[in-house]
Amino acid sequence: MTLTRKTDAPKPNGAARHLDPRSLPLEGRRDGETAIQCCVRMELERYFELLDGEPPDDLYRLVMQQVESVLLESVLRECGDNRSKAAAWLGITRNTLRAKLPNP
């Protein structure tokens, strides 16, 4: 997966510059771990500390819902709320995107 910085100037051939997520600085990152993976791992470690030995309930659903909502919100913002463009960036259809968004 590659990330594109919107502030980077286009390459002469018109292609966007791509940024290797492993090159992003982040304290505590393990070898080969992307910035996103590191953030999720660190937040889960913190969550488990807060649970103080209590077992989590429905952890997969909880994490996926929270990650998905932030992903959709961030992509829509970057796309200027253009749902067609956001769906293309996400690799899903507009109908799927619409179904995943909260009702206004």
C-alpha cells in the first residue's frame, strides 16, 4: 500500500508521488510495521491496560467500527465530500459507501 501526499508536486509525467508508509517517523514502531499498524497496536495495548485484566467484549466489532468510521470521515474530507471520488479511493462502490455512512 502506498500513501500519496497531496502537498507533493506531481512528477513530470503527471503521476503522483507516492510515500512509503514505513518511512513515516513514529516512536515505538516495530521493524516492517506501517504507521497505521503501529498506531492500532499501541492503542490496543493502551486499551488492554485500561481493562486491567478484564476480558474485552466483542473486540473485533468495536475496533472495526471505530477504524471504519475514521477512515470514511478522513477520506471524505480529503475528497471534498465527493462520494464518487471517496468510493474510488476506498475501492468500493458509491452504494457501499452510502450504506456505511450514518444517515443525516
